[in-house]
Amino acid sequence: MVEYMTHKNTNNTNETEAASDEHSEDLKSKTRLKKEMLALQALGEKLIALSPVQQAKIPLDSTLREAIEEAPRITHHSGRKRHLQFIGKLMRGADGEAIAEAYDNIMAGQHQSVRQQHQMEAWRDRLLSDSQALPEFIEQFTNCDRQQLRQLIRASQKERSQSKPPANARKLFKFIRTCYETASTPPD
């Protein structure tokens, strides 16, 4: 009889272990849940930092959008902290993946814009310091006004040599930006 009872207890233990394994896959640990909540709250903070035009591109429900728009008006430290926690709570009910993807797309566009800005600055610096850069630029941007480009380069170089403010260098940069914008295939 004792053998039967221990055998029965062993079966119950195996059944409970199997059931708990199924539940453990469905349930997340408190630590993991807290990390996910903090990640959503951090994403909410990033959304607050976006401009209103950029925020409009993010798929948010009306309550969450209002909370994000209200956040910059809250200046008191503890009030702001509570509001960020509220935004994090609202983010849990929203489609976090879609919001994160839209945010990443906005940031990728900004990074592309910054990269292009650096390329334009590099062209300006090369055109002012390297005489071989002019033919390369003209070859790459065939639709640019060559005469105006040469005039801007000479005026910028003259400014530099006389230690004047870089007004013509700024005009040269704007000219280069216009060339980038009108190019049919933007250079990499």
C-alpha cells in the first residue's frame, strides 16, 4: 500500500511540473515585465522629444497622444516622473512594436539627413581647399550653374584670406544644397 501511495504522489508531481512548465512559458517573470515597462516608458520619453510634425507620424491613440503633447508643459520633477509613468502605462495598452517601428523610421530619416549634411559640408571644404574638387563636383552635379559656383568659391576663399565672417561660404553651402536637391539621383 505504501508503494502505491508513493507512486501516486510521483504521478501528481510530474503532472504539476508539466502544468507549471506550460504556465511558465505563458507567464513572464516580474523582472522581465518591469524591464518591458521601463522600455515602453523610455520610448514614451523619446516620443516626447520629437517635434509635433514627427509625433503626427506615429500611430498613437488619442489618450496617449494627448498625454505626450501635455508632457512638455509639466516642469515639476516629481510631477513629470509620474506623468512619464502614466505614459508608460498607456504605452502598455498600445501597439508598442508599431510605435517603435515608426519612431525608428523617423530616426533613420534624420540620420540620412545628417549624413547628407556632412557630405555637403565636406564638398564645401574640398571646393575651398582643393582645386581638383571643382571638376569632380561639376561631373557629379551636371545641372549646377558652373559660373555661379566658381564665383562663390573665389569669394569664399577671399573671405578666408581676409579673416572676414563666412557669408560667402554659407552661400556656397546653400548652393551645394540646391545642387543636391535638384540632382535626379542623390549621390552617396
